[in-house]
Amino acid sequence: MAVAFDDTRLRLEGAPVVFLDDVRTELYGTAHWGVADDGSVVYLPGSAAEDGSLVQVDRDGNVESLQLPAEAYGTFRLSPDGRQLAAEIQDGSHDIWIFDLLSLSRRRLTFDGDNGFPLWSPDGRWVAYVSNRSRQWNLYRRRADGSGTPERLTRSPERQVPFSWSRDGKWLAFTQYSRKGQGDIWLLPLTPGGTPEPFRRGPFHESVPVFSPDGRSIAYVSDESGRPEIYIEGWPRSGQRQRISVRGGEEPSWSPRGDELFYRDGNRWMVAPPQTGKPALLFEGDVHPFGRSYDVFPDGRKLLLVQRPVTRPSRELRLVHDAGSLP
């Protein structure tokens, strides 16, 4: 859309008009287009990202549907017992829903603002998440059964995203992003009046902190080598850490017993024993476009992914000359 703008009085004039149609857009609103100073526009033709279906994939890449309806799924997490799923769904707004994987029923958990990155407490009683309901992207939690009201956990002008809850339930690990998008890792003690403390803060982009099941280590992503790689560091911090990935990695997730670390390398899902740090390929597949692209079932034998319809990629860019000369 486009609308006239009076750059003297700094206000809009008239009604918006359509100047581009059939533009490829993604689940979270990204539109593939750009405009030059002379009014020329280039864009990728296509349609909006389609709904996807939740599937479980074993270590050989065999796919089985969960029989849940196709939705515009965003971030998602399995409950500790594997019987429920907290998932973000985009339907005009971003809200978190709780799915019962046995009865295939669902109920809505959030109602105000946009909400995402759900994270279960170890006992399954709470769901932490990020919300902008107070006009800042801060951390909240609410009882998983929907009772009570959301509890605000942090207050910061910078965007925060939760990624891991320690097994003893005492700490919440999250990434805090600066206005320039720089990520640092912080830990929030879940005690009355607890204030966040930094775990990894510096010149590099570091994110996706995940506590090991025994609570003695944290896996995370850092780009200090020039590209995202997976590292494991002792906690409380001992100064000792180990690089796990070889040629790049994102989204670390521990196996329930802590004897394996899963991660994604592009469209390749990998697994590595933290003791040796020698990654092996599990399978290759489509990549979920935003946030966490998978989760690990409690038995450690299968992964949960979103499968989207196969569409032919566009092989052209379209150029519109003088798109600024609108009626």
C-alpha cells in the first residue's frame, strides 16, 4: 500500500492505495520488496506463507503427523511429559495456545498484545513467554491451566526472549536484544525481587541459551568465529567451554538425559555427544522460518517440526519503473 505524505506539515493525505500485489510475504510479516530513490521498485512475486502441520520426525527422517489442524504456527514447545504443546499461532494477532496431544483439544492462554516463544516450567505448571502487552517486549509467565492472571517477570526497554528454564525451576535463561539487534545472554533468578544477571555479554551476538538437564552447563549460539556456532559452557561460570558445531549451528536442544545435544545446521538436523563434540547428521528437511524450528520429545527419539506445503520457489524478480507516479 502507499499513501500521500505532506513532508512540510508532516501528515498523511488522502486514502491509501494498492501499488503492488502478489508480493511474497512470510509468517511474521516480512515482505520481499525494495524501493529506490528514483521510485523504482523490485519485488519477489508470490503469496503469503501458508499454514503448516505439526509432525514428528524420527532419527531416520521418517515423518508422522500429529493430526492437529494446519495453522500459521510460530514458536512452540512440548510440555515436560510430552502430553501437551504450547504453540504460538498467528491469526490477526500472535497468541499462545495449549494443545492436548491425546484428546487433540486446545485452549487459548494469552489474550492481550502479541505473545510468543512459550516455555514450560520443569513441573509443567507454568508457561513463560515474551509479550508486548505493556508496550515493551518483556518476560511474563502464566499458569498453564489458564487460571490466574499473567505475571510480569522483567522490565526493560530492550526486547527479551526466553529460551530455557533450569531443571530445578530456579532460573530462567533468556536473550536480550539491543536496539541494533545485538544479543546478550541473561539469567533471571525466579525469587521474589530477583534481578537478571549477565551470563554472556560482549561484542558478539550470543543467544538461545539452554540449560543442560543436570543444570551444570548452558549451551548457546555465538558468532564470535564469524558465523553462528554452538558452544557449551559450565555454570556457574568456570571459564571452561567447548565448541560443538563444526561448520555452523543454531538452535541447540539437549536430550532428556543430557547425553546428546541436538542442533540445526541450515536444513540439516545434527546431534553430538557433548563429551566428544563430534556431530553426526540425523536428517535433512525443510526449515521453519522463524524462532525455534523444532523441539525434542521427552524420549529423545523424535523431533517435533512444522511441515509446510511444498511450493515451487520463484525464479524471478520483478522491476517496476517509476512506481512513485501513483494517481
